[in-house]
Amino acid sequence: MTDLIAEKLEQVQGILDELDLDAWMVFVRESSHGGDAALSYIYDGAFTWQSALIVTRSGDRIAIVGKFDDGAVRAAGHWTEVIPYVQSIRDPLVATIRRLDPRRLALDFSVDDPAADGLTHGMYLLLIKYFVGTSYADRFVSADDVVGALRGRKSPNELARIETAIVTAQTIFDEVGKFAAPGKTEREIARFMQEAALQRGVGLAWSQPCPIVNTGPHSMIGHGVPSELQIEPGHILHIDFGVQQDGYCSDLQRCWYVPRAGEISPPEPVARAFEAVVNGISVAADLLKPGVEGWQVDRAAREVITSAGYPEYGHALGHHVGRVAHDGGGLLGPKWERYGKTPFRKAEPGNVFTLEPSIEDAGGCGCLGLEEMVVVTETGCRWLSDRQMTLPCLGGAR
């Protein structure tokens, strides 16, 4: 990750200047417990004691860390100043902030974006305590725009890693199309895909259940756990799956139809639902470009689904993908309270999004959902995944 960290630290400085913020501080402790999701973008390692990593718009990169952590920080070569402490971080931290004297200091707290909400409440209270008697606590602001831009604007290096993870996931999907058959259970399909990822030396894009496998109308849709339900004729087999490779993820959904006796293609209700989902993705991709707000893209796809006579899907159209499958930042989603301000973020070049409308029950045969991945360009968007444009019969030609 070393080369990526250098890239992302350079990016931070420009983002701070763009947002008229003087400094951004990541404040963590015992980061091996999970800690701040933004830490891995600027430091490849963990901290034991209270540690402050400060990046300024003028180019300062200051690390205030406990003695015994300072050697690793210096060895990383990314920090212009490393300040070790023994008894307390308070004095060197306050002295450093006084010296920098930021008008606004961005911290990782956010009401809307979980990827930018890494500062725990306890650590926030510590900062308030440390800065009693100064004016700096009044200058704390949310870093959600900083973190959103940092995670969302993929560098060419990041994008290449995502594309590799997509190719790997698509290869595994191809193998599933040959392995899956009537009588196989959802759990068997899931194990097959997990073993295929393990054989390739890659991880899964999210914690269990990955993959999500649905067969027929009685399966647990959404984030359901693969069950002992068997694939049967007349079912739609739907799978949501991705891998993590070289630190970056893919996130795709694919579908097959299991023909009944005498059927050589999906029945009309299933084919019509599939066409609606494909059209929703196409309309969204046509609209997605820099400056467009996420809710506008979601609305366009949602209207395709409802105009075709189906209920609107109960989730957002798409999300960022990066180091994790749900990478925070802006959302291609509706103006629902649960999404806060994230649907109002504007798309930017380098953003990698999923496009994933769905129909919960297509002709009584089960869930039908597709998920593609795109990257926003200067003028529109570019497909990263090979689109599924036809619904194959299981065991038939793709």
C-alpha cells in the first residue's frame, strides 16, 4: 500500500485547499481494534496509544505518536515531522495545533457517512478535554467531505486494482454458471464460490454472507444467508458477490433462469422483469456524469422500474466501491431520511459506483437483480464490468 499512501496523501492536500480547510486530523488509539476507516489511506500500520496524524493544506504532515510507534512512522517516509511522547499526548498535540493555528480543523465525525465517522465518542471527549481553555474546540468541523473525496476519487492505481477484482469475480461467476444445477442448494453454491476465491488467493468483498445466493420465491432476499433451499425448475437463481484483491473490491450481481420442462427460454413475465432491470441500469448510466446528484440518477432508474409496473426497489440504486464494497461517500439513492445527505453529493471523475436496481419477485420465480460497476469520467461514465444483457437458462448458452 506504500505507493497508494503517497498518492492519497498528495490528494488530501488538494482536497483541503478545495474545501478551504486548514487541516485534517485522524485521532486514534489501539487501532487494531478497528478504529478509523480513513487511517489506512494515510498510514499502513496500527497504533497502540493515542495518536494524531495531521495533514495541512500547506503541505505539513505531522504525526504525534507514542514512543515505540515513532520508529515505524519515520520508516514509512511519508511524514514531514514525527513527534513522540511518553506520558501524555496532550502537550505536544496542543502545542502543534497552536503552532498551526487552523481556522477550521476537520475531524472524522459524520452524521451521514459511516466511512467518515471514525472518531469515537470517547476520543472526541478527550480532544475537548485537551483543548479546554483554548478556542480550538470551537474550530472542529466534520471531515465527511474530506474523507468522501479521498475515498471516492480513485487514482489510476486504485482503479486498476478494482478492475482486476472485477475480472476475478466475473471469472468465478462464469464457473458458477457451469456448476449450478437443479438440486444444488444455496449453501452449496456459496461454498463453491468461497472456495473459488480461496484458490485464487483473494478475499471476499464483505463479511458473511458473501456471496448472497437466492433461488426461487421463498429465499431470503436482500442480505439473507444462503440456506438449504434447492434450485428447482421455474426458479430465478440470483447471486450477489465480489472479491477483495490487492486491497480493493468488486461487487456484482448476476442471474440465471432454471427452465421448466419444455421451456427453452425464460417465460414472458421473467423476461419482461429482466428487461426492466437492464433498461433501468442503461438509463442510470446515461445520466451519470460529473455534477449530477446521486438522487437524480436513482430517480431515473426507479422510474423505469415503476413505469414497467413493478414496485420501487427498497434500497439505493448504487454506492461507491473501493477498499470495501460499500465505500462510503456519496450514494446513488433516493431522498430517504435513512440516507441523510449522501444522495445529494455530486458525482465526480474517478468515482466508482454500482448500478443495481432489482425486482423482488419476477413472475413468481424469485428475486431478479443485476449489479454492474462503472467509473465516472470527465464526460459521463465507463463500464468496468461486462454487462449482463441476456438472461441465460441454467445449463444453456450464456
